[in-house]
Amino acid sequence: MRATLTVLALVALVASTSACSLGKDEASAKDREKQVVDAVSEAVPLVEKALDASKVEVSGGWGSCPSGVGHVYSGGGSLVAPKGDTAAQLDAVRTALVDADFEDGTQVDGHVSVSRGDVDLDVQPSPARGEGAWSLSFSGPCKRYSGDDEDYVKEQGLQPATTLLQ
């Protein structure tokens, strides 16, 4: 009985950390951050143009992975666009991002979810924020860092989110 409980506890532990790679990141923390910021900096103007958005605010920063093991560079923001046919707007966003070599991974209606490399982005209308409001979220991979990279990530995690686009 104890052996079964031990095995079940280990399976639960592995499952709870599956959102985070148990290995060290092959990229430095600064390189990983740059990879995410570069992808977001390319994607957001495309989304802005596809929606004919007039106001854009996007920020990001380092945080802990959902499992508490490792760190992830992630963030999000909002866009304000003229009211329109939401389905057509989503198609315009999807087309703009896919044409720029982002991979479409959309699995939920009312969203556009894309990725490039280890960077995931999601765009969706956000009517609770007001008419024409859209939200954007992004994240890099959850990874473990050590040494100088760990110090950098922890130091950055104490800072307020960095405004990436405004």
C-alpha cells in the first residue's frame, strides 16, 4: 500500500512540474528574454495593423513557472480597435501572423493562438474591458536557470513589468 502511494505521489509530482522543463535552458536567460521580446515586438504591430488598433500597451517580465519550478518570461497587454465583425478580425489577425511565419495553433473559438520557436502568443477580444478591446498574452518556455542566469532572472523578477510597446 505504501509503495503504491509513493508511486502515485511521484507521478503527481512529475505531472505538476510538466509545465516546466526539468533541464537547464540551452539559452542564457538574457538570450531567452530577447527571443521572446523580439517575437512579441514583431507580432504586436502585425496585430495592431490587422485590427486597425489605435491604442496598444504591452509589457512583460520574469516570473515563476505555474508549477513553482523554474522561470518564464511572459506578459501581455491590450489593444483598442474599432468595433467590427469579430470573426473577420480574428481571421485578419491569424492571417497576418501566419504570413509572418508564426505557426497557427488555435484550438479555441474566439482566440488566435500562434507560436514561433518557444514563444507562444494568444490574441482575443476582451469585451469586459470595453468596446473594441482586445487582449494579448505571451510566454516563453518554463526553464531552470543557475549561476549568473538565475541571479539575473531573480533580479528582474523583483522589478516591475517592462513596457515593451506603447
